[in-house]
Amino acid sequence: MNNKTMMTDLYELTMSQVYFNENKKDEIAIFDAFFRKEPMESGYAVMAGLDNLIEYIQNLKFTNDDIEYLRTLNLFNEPFLEYLKKFKFTGEICAIPDGTPVFRNTPLITVKAPIIETQIIETALLSYLNAGICYATAARRIIESAGNINVMEFGARRALGPDAAVEASKCAIMVGAIGTSNVLAGKKYNIPVMGTMAHSFVTESNSEYEAFLNFAKTYPDNCFLLVDTYDTLKSGIPNAIKVAKEFLLPNGYRLKGIRIDSGDLAYLSKEARKMLDDAGFRDAKICLSNGINNKTIESLKIQGAEMDVIGLGDNIVLPDKARVGCVYKNVAIIKKNQIIPKIKLSGDIIKTINPGYKKVYRIYDKKTKYALADLIALHGEEIPKDKYLLIDPDDETNIKHIKDYEIEELQIPIFIEGKLVYENPNVFKKREYCNDQMKTLYPEIKRIEKPHKYYVNLSKNLLVLKRDMIMKIKNNNIENKKQKVKGLK
């Protein structure tokens, strides 16, 4: 049993005891999880982490050992600890499926449950989202840059721990990578594992030729050789060709390919291709690695580099500007069957949340099938299907009348009354789904440099609600200040 119930911040539990003491444990709260800005200066992110959240919720339970530990903190009374002994998730979770391109301020996950349940799951929920979206987005951006070139993930040794390595491998496959070097990820998720050799394998032998020959003898039908240990063009490739001609061909095998992991990758790959072709190995693949990122790929393409496979490590498990920044905010409570919207204000306008119980829609052009915008609306709103006015919440003068569109609700039910109602697809179905979803984005949104802004709009009703709540709070603050001034006179 993968029980991570104690993966929660202390304040989730201290707040929960206050709710318990104040007889609020049955109060229903609604929380949204979202991020405020697309990570990595990207035009989009890719949803991931839902599968981990499902497993977490299914195993949510405080054990006797957990209760004993909490008792030692001298923070919790016995009635509350007794409550935790029987604790389980009984509420509702709706979420956008893994593999979906997602954008700022969009509710990725909405939790509707008794207030203590919504609080205790917050830490793990955000942890899964922030990690999954980071790896999935980093990998997909590289896959988009690679185009028809296959991408293999081998970042395990650069990851921040084994769990992170496995998660990154899974997410990379989910968004389009062809395989991973991570054997544990391969076993856990039944995904292809791939690899060649390390430089140490070559340096251990008496010669590069001997190392290549020994490898070919053991793996004749999958002979992929690392050729840059000493000198790629003067030693590595000639020795690879020699082994192919002297051992592989006479025994009915072909050289599968070579990997270049250092030096001028564009120049070396072009020269390598000529040498392999001249030797009769036009079918031998060339894999390039060594800290490759989106910009490197674009540059290699411009230079005409020969590459059939790209090996990616650091820039999936530890990408630049990796922070996703998912947050989890209370947007409403339910009292006497009435939904009461809640809002958090901030001096930083980006941190002012969208209040209320909401639904999320994606609007597509009927002809092109491209996504035009996302729409966040109040839960009970009817969205017209013939024409609509899109309003940019960042600039309400920026409006767009649309028609001939299709609309799809993005969130789907995952848990209802604490029971799992969603059949979680395997990683390959998610990859197929992700590939299809990415095709709905305009190329300008997917570009690496200065991507076009994808619009996430609020319905008119939601805009009015948000504006009214902000003005009410500000007016109350002004009135309170006036009262204080009067009291000083």
C-alpha cells in the first residue's frame, strides 16, 4: 500500500483541528488548483500528476503509528486524533486529464469535500501537480522542437532522487518520448527501456576496438556504439565500422547506430554520416546527446546536423526555469445548500483569484479544429453554442465575437462521494491523447521563442462576480479606515 497520508504540511493539520473544534468538520469547501503563469517561458504547459493523486487518495488513511507520532507533537487533542483514526476522503474531485495542454489560471483540479479533507490533501496534491507538469512540459517542448526526430529520455542520474527520476521518465513517455534508460520506470509502467554504453566501458578495455567488439559479441542484434571517448572521427567511427565489417556482417547482423556525446555535434554528425554511408551503413542511426535543449535542437537543424535520435537528460529532469508554481485556493464554501463564493485579494494583481464554483471549457474553431481560447464560467452557467463574446480578463477592452465553434468541458469527474469513477489510461493511451491534443494548438503558441499568448477568458457572469467582490472588500476597507479616523477625533 502506497500510503502517503502524512505527506502534508503541519498547518494543514493545525487548521483542521480548529475546524474540528469549531464544529466545522462537515462544512463543504471548494478548492481550485491552478498555476498563475506558464512555466519555462512557454506558451503552454502539459497536465500531469493526476495518476499519482488518484493513488494517493485511494490509500488515504492515518495509521496507528501516524496517530502516535501526531500525539507526541502535543498539538492535537484526543477527540481530533480519534477523528483522524477514521479519516478517509469522501468528497468529489474533478480534473483535467493528464496529457492535456493547459494554461494559466485554469482550474486543473477542483476539490469539493468537507473542509478538513480539502485541507489535508493540499500538500500532496500540489506536490504531484508541480512535479508532473514540470517534467511533462519540459519533455514536450523538446519533442515539439525535435519534430520527426525521436527523443529518448535518460535523465535518471541527474534527477533529484529516485522517485523524481521515475516520475520524469513516465512523463516523458506520456508526452511522446520513445523510451527511457530508467529500468525501474520501465518495470513499473511497462515502457520501453533503451541504452548504449558509458565512456567507462570503453576506457576499461585495452582498446576502443576491443570494447566495441566485446559489446557486439554480446548484443549483435542491437549494437549501438558510443564513439566519442577518444576521437570521434579518427578513432570512434573507424573502429565502429571495423567491428561492423569484421564481426557483425559476417554473422548476419547490422550496425544499429552510433552515439556522439561531446564536441561539435553538428559537424561531427555530418562527417559521421558520410563515413557510415561510404562504408555501406546507410541504415545505421546517429544519436546525439550532451545537454541538448530546445535552442540546441533548433541550431542543430539549421546547421544541417544528422540526427535520428536525441538523448535527453538534464533538460527534462532539471529544466531551466522549472518552477510551475501550482497553488490551491479556497474559492467557495457551501452552507445550507447555498454556494458562497470566496476570493483572495493581493497587492500583486496576478495573485487575485477567480472566485466561485466553476467549470472550464475549451473552444475550438469548427473548420480548423484549432483551440481558440479557454473559458472559465460559473458552475451553473449555460454557454451558448451559436455565438459568444470572449472577454480578456487582463484587458476587458480586448473582446472577440466568435461563432461556428465547438465547446468542450475540460474537467471530468475523478472521485464522486469518495469513490473512484475514472478509468486511468495507461501511459501509451495518454501519449496518443497528448499528441492529438497538441495538434489543436496553433504553432505560434508552441514556438520556443516569444510564444503567442493563448487566451483564458472569464465569462461575463464570473467577471461581474469577481469585480463586485473586489469592490465590496475595498469599500469595506475604506469604511473601516473612516471609522478609525472618526475614533481618533
